[in-house]
Amino acid sequence: MNPRFRRYFFLISVVAFFGVFAWGLHDLPPFGHYRGPYGDILNHVAVYERHATDVVTAVNFDYRGFDTLGEESILFMSVIGTSLLLRPQKKETDNNDGKADNSLQRDLDESERRRAPAASDAARVLTLALVGPLIVFGWYIVTHGQLTPGGGFQGGVILATPPLLVYLAGDLKTFKRITRQEWVEAIEGAGIFGFVLVGLLGLFVGGAFLQNLLPLGQTGSVISAGTVALLNIATGLAVSGGFVQLIYVFLEQTLEVKLRVQGGK
Amino acid sequence: MQLLQMLILCFVAIFGTAVVLTRDPRSQVIGLSFFGLVLACMFFIFQAPDVGLSQVVIGAVALPLMFMLTMARVRRNTEEHEARKRHEKKGKEAA
């Protein structure tokens, strides 16, 4: 593809794109005029039907809870896929064992010898002091999903940050010690399984999958909205487990492999 | 449209363009974090605090991980390249 053809191709594409774009904009409703009936209906009925003051969470974990199960499974599968893809490979660990050309490796190590400086006292104190409040805040976001913005997903990600802070204050060894691999995987699996279990409860009593069958409680209290609160906790567990796992494999890929190449000599 | 909404949309457009136009990866990461912050404010101003919260947590936890991995990989490639060059130079001097 020569430059002239490329330029013409670009110009034609731009003109075509803006034509279609303007055509699409023309028929849009004016700014602030919402034409979907479902949103208005839900805004009116959700608080009475589900006793949840955050309609977004009521929609996510009740009216379309099955979609959320799908989304959670997507996260689960992508974490598994990433772990599989980033696992330490034989080639990376045995880089300098029995190879004829060791001097190249030595030259490489000269540039890799510099390590990140140890965390300063101020950083250690600040990050470690944040660990407790973040755990409380994460659980607050998870358990108050039906009342205020937030929910299992956002809270779950916040719950995954304390180990990351511990890593920032210390090193990967400490991170590994407080996040035992089998526990992280168990928590992640328990979250997904709990979600499905709550859904199956609806089938057992003769209703639909993910039917909201628990007592709804008083609107505005923490224990309200029936199964929405339970599903939020399950999602929080699954997401926090998944993200800790992600953080672990990413840190391992960037730090551990390199250290092993260094330490292998 | 309110003034605040117009203002925040302009900010999103400016920061988004700035991120795309930045070439140095390290400056780009910092620019992108500002862009994420502006984006979260935009969601909040347009009355979607749930989405804003999601944007904040993803921007604070997931995005830096991607950058860390990418930049480590880029740096390792550069270092390997430099080491190979040093190595070849040494070989020539020995010969």
C-alpha cells in the first residue's frame, strides 16, 4: 500500500464515517430526553417491590440477576485465562542452566542488577495504616449495595487492594504469605458457587432461577432487599478473590521471573 | 445542558486527546490516570455514581497492573537489546 493510496483511503474513510455519524446523530433524542420506558418504570416500582433504595443494584442483582451471573463468570474465566497465560514457564526459569552462551546472560544481568529501592518509612506507615480502613470500607460497599451506590463488584475490588498495599510496603514474599493461593482460589470459587446456589434456591421452592424469595425487610436498613444482599456478598467474594489472583500473577510475572533469572546464577 | 456538564465533557475530550497524543509511556500513564479521574467525575455529574465508583476502582487497581506488566516487558526487551549490543561489542574487541 503506497502512501498516496493510503492518504486517499484515509480521506474517504473519514468522510464516510462523519456522514454516517451525522446521520446517526440526527435521529437521536435531544440531550436529557430519555425515551426508554423501562428505566422510568423501574425508578417508580423498584423501592416498593424490592425495598432497595439503590435501583441500579436492584436491577443488577434482581431484575437481571442472570446477566450478572454471566458477567461474574466472564471475570472468573478471564482470571483463569490470565493465570494460565502468565504462569512461569520452564524457559524463563531455566534460562541459564546448561546453556553454552552464559556471557550474554551475564551481560544481561549487569543491566538487571538494579533493584527497586526499599519502601521508605513514611510509605510503609501510610500503606499499612490504610489496610484496616480499606477492609472495613470494602465490606461497607459490599453490604450496603442495596442502599447506596456500589455493591459486590466495586466492594470486591476494594477488598483486593489491602494485599497490594502490603506488597507496596513490604515485598512479594509478605504478599504471598498473607494471600495463600489455595485460600484465594477457594474464596473466588465460593463466591461464584454462592451466587448459583442462591439462584437455585428459587428453583427449589418452585419459582424461577434467582427469584427473590427471602423476606424483604425494612427499606433503608442493611438487612433488606432479600437475596440482593446475599448476592452482593457472593459477588464481593468472587471479585476480591479474582483480583487478588490477578495481582499475584501480574506481580509474579514482572518480579519473580526476573529475580529467578538473577538468583539462578 | 448545564454549564457543569458541558465543562466536564470538554475536560474528558481534552484529556482523552492528550493521552492519545502523548508518546512517552511514563507520561502517558500519568495522563491516563488524570483522564480516569475526569471520567469518574463525569459519571458522577451525569448522575451515575455506581459507574463512577466502578471507574475509580478499576482505574486504581486493574489498570496499573496492566501498565506494570507492559512497561516491565518493554524495559526487559530494551535491556536485552542493549546487553546483546554490549556483548557483541565485547566480542569484537576480543577478536
